[in-house]
Amino acid sequence: MNTGDFLKQTPLFSGLTDDEISTVLATAKQRTFPAGKQIIRAGHEGGAGFYLVLEGNAEVTKNGVHLADHGPGSFFGEMALLLDDTPRTADVTATESTTCLVITKWDLRSTLTTHPDIGVKIMGELARRLRDTNQAVGD
């Protein structure tokens, strides 16, 4: 599967056209993290970015407690794209050599300045998620 297909499968970007995906990918970077490398540190506010796992695996922990594993096609750090000065809520560590597509909030914001329709689609997905959460809590 190519990088654009992976990105299109993530909820925040699933409503984007192929051309819009290409626009987002133009600013994205691939990074490979060796096994044992910490990708995100809980409480850290810098390096605000979204990570899409292309190959490998990363483990999410908080205070030493295992929360999740992220393999190819899964993602983490999406709230950092949208919220300023929000500390990371958990540690994420590569458990094997892991290649991620990284999109920083600065690059995404620059893209949204010139392609506002992408922002409208992302906001639509966030609104759907909020609606679904409200319905689940209200039930």
C-alpha cells in the first residue's frame, strides 16, 4: 500500500480527495526510529506532530502501563495537529525499527492557508467524532 493510501485510511484525512492527499503529503516527512527509540514523551509540548506508522510497531505507555500498540496503518499524535500547547499524554516507543509519516502542525497549518477545503473536511470529521461521542455518552 502506498503512503497516500495509508493516509487516506486515517479518520482525519479519510474525506480528502487524492489531490488533497497529495497536497498534504508534499509537506510530510518519513522518519525511521530504531527499536527502543522514544518517539513521543509524555508531558512534552514540543515537536507537535501527527505520526502514521508505515512499517514496524510502536508501543504506547503511560506511567509504565501498556496502553496500545501501533502497527502499519495506525496513527498517533493527531490532537497535536489541532491544539496549541497541549502536552503529550503518553509515551510512544518504537518496539522494532519503525518508519512513520510525520506531519507537523506548522506544515499542516501552512497547507490549510492555501487549501482551506482540506481544513473544512478535517473539521467535519472532528465534528462527526464529537457527535458520536455525545451520542454514546447520552445513551
